[in-house]
Amino acid sequence: MTSTPRAAVRALELDPQLPPGDDERFVGFGVMGLPFRSGWCLALRSWAATTIGPPYRAVYVQNPAGEWTIQTEAPPDQSCPRYLSAAATEIPSPKPIDVTWLDAHTLQVRLGDELDWTMSLGDKPATRILRAVSSVVPDAWWASNAVLAGMGATAGPMLNAGRVRLQGEVPNRQWFQAAPNLVWPIRSASARWRGTDLGEIGRRHPQSHLADLWLPQQGLFYVGSAVFERLDPTRHVRPALTGLGSR
């Protein structure tokens, strides 16, 4: 089993294997969600391979009023706004997002002069158990809504993470399935967003979510994959190609 999160990410980036199937598929790493006591919430997606375009990174920022900014490196129709734009207040034009490992357990995320976010990853018995279980779960189980529903219901209490859902519907109405194969808790973090210090990490009330995609109340780093329903313009919301906002 991979010993550190940095080693797991490097192994994935050397050989990113997309899940099988004909739907829209992703493989990579990121932060499922990181809540702050001040009411802010951050998330990170760093996809090493996708079926909708080139690899890209994205940062989700929710302010205490509940408004979402979704910043990506790729156009909205080739990145996360393809699924989440209906819930976003702001989708700025694509910009580079820098992700740097400072050591085997410390990650820094920077977005120009807007975001400076550093986090330290730890471990605990619950996440070690989940990684061990994940290593023996048959691939077919990750495509089963029933299995994913059970995993999410179990993981929430185990991790003291509030509500966790690994399948459901995103704001733009596509269904999704998430497979966080490896998970580590975020032990400590600091972040500034557009000049505001987000303060101490801790549970956010109410818990952040994007339709059925609930962001955990315990900051969690993951390595894994995701599958989304293929976009159907007759049933799903399509993001504007220029996004929302002008930053």
C-alpha cells in the first residue's frame, strides 16, 4: 500500500487509469472539502486525465453567505462547471492553479494573488481502515449506486464528517458516482482568499453541498476517480462558454 499521499499522487500521475465505461470519466486527486469555522469552505480537484478534455485543476470557494466561486484552468464546458454551474455565483475566466508538495504530507495551492492555501495531511485509524478496505473492493462495486450509498453512509460517521454521498445528482442535473480510493484527513490548514484570512478549520453550519455532492465536515484529501452522466443538452444545464463573472 502507498505510504504517503505525495507518493500516491505521483504514482497516479505516472499512470492515470480512467474508470471503464462510456460516460464522462475522471481520475486524479484533490480535497473533497475543507470547512472553516468562519463559514468559508474550500475544495480542490486536480484531474490527471478526463474524457471531456485535457487534464485540469479547479478550486471551489464558498463564502459565509453560501455563494460559490468555481475557478478552473479549463473552459467551463471542459471542466467542473459542466456539472456545477447552476449552483455558482461566479465562474471566472480560466487561470493557472499551482499545486506544490512542500513535503510528503504538506500541500500548497496558489491561484495568482487570489488564493494562498497550505494544508498538512495526517492520518487516523478510520482513514487507514478505509484505505485497506478500498484496496480489496472489486472494481464493479465502485459502479454500484447501492454500494456507494452504503459506503457514504458508513464513511460519514466513521470520519466524523457529517453527511457523505458518493452518488447522486449534481446541480446541472447529471448523475455522478465518486470513488475516493485513498483518503487522508487534513490535520491543519491556513488559507487566504482575495485578502481574507479564512481562519481556523472546523465544522461549517450548515454543511456545504452542491446538490447531492456534500462536502465533508472533516477536511479530507483523496486520490481516486469520478464518473458523470454524459451531457444531454435536452435534459441538463449547459454552462455558458464564457462562465459567470469577469475576474
